[in-house]
Amino acid sequence: MRTWPRVTPFGEFAFLVELGDTFDDALAARAQAIADRWDLGPGIPAYTSVVLSFDASVDVDRAEDRVARLLRTEGSQAAARAPARLVEIPMRYDGPDLADVAAMSKLSIDELIGLHSGREYVAYFLGFLPGWAYCGRLDPRVLATRLERPREHVPAGSVGVVDGQTGVYPYRSPGGWRLIGSTDEVMFDPARERPSLISPGDRVRFVPR
């Protein structure tokens, strides 16, 4: 039987901290809090885990001790986080899968739009592509499975939904999410001070245009 958290090496200069094997919002928030407190390098959170990397100049034993101390004091020395930013994404509900998702969910298109745009989402983490934020959760009435055959070319700015999550394709790329809309927002620009429009922990709202 596994015990949590579980810490294992992740390459030469990082540790993987696994907090559980079943996703829930509490574990995602915990992974983000651990990443915030890590001070030897970037902390990269995911749904139920976090990668804690450190500089090559840092002794491995020192880094391992720091991980253990961080986990021992978890909850008693929570990082002082600034209030979560609200990022509003103006979008058009014009995606090719909009009607299919509505039918799958037994909703009208207007009801689907209302449910998708009528709540705030949490950006759990960034992955897949630079600037891609996995945001959740969808209203449980919105049902969307992955496409059986992913599209070879999904336009940049496409807004997709799948398995209780929503997100925006930052670049033209292959993809298997159900596309319900589009936005003109630039999700990732390396020339900006903050390259990714959405950061982990942000609140996200989609605003119909």
C-alpha cells in the first residue's frame, strides 16, 4: 500500500513529490502551495504532484533535506500568496463541436454557453504547450469526451472542453479536445514580462462576445 507523500528523484537536479493518485481540487491546491514554498529553484505543480528542481550548484543531500523539511512543516508555514488574479478571456462560442457537446450534455446551445461562461475556473497548471493552462472544473452538467480521432490542426485561440476541464490552444497544433469557441487573446508571448497569459493558481472566466 502506497503512503503519501512519496518523494523520488526526477533526473539529476529535481525531485518528484507525489501527493496522491486520485485528482481532486484539494490536492491541486496543495501541489501549488508546495511549489510556492520551494526556494531552491522552480517548483512545477500538476494535478496530484509537484516537481521541485534545484540548481546544479546545490548539494543533492541539502536539496533532499529541504524537501523533507518543507513537507514536515506543510500547512504550518503556508506561503503568503497574493490574492489569485482573475483573467478574463473574451471569446466567441463558434466552435465546430459546440452543438455536439450540447447534445452530449442534453442541453441547448444557450444553456451550454451559460454554464461555460457563468463560472470561474482555477488554472491548475501549465503543460502540453507553452501557455496552455488546464482549467477546471466545468459544471458537472457539461459532458465532453475526447475526440476518437484527434484533429491534426487546431487553430490557435480555440477554446476546448473535455473531462471536466477547459482550456485555450495557444498555438496551431494537433488536439483531441471538443472545440466550443475561439478567442483572439494571445495566450503565450515570450516577449511579454509574463509570457503566459494565465499562470497556475489564477482564476479564469470566459466572457461571451
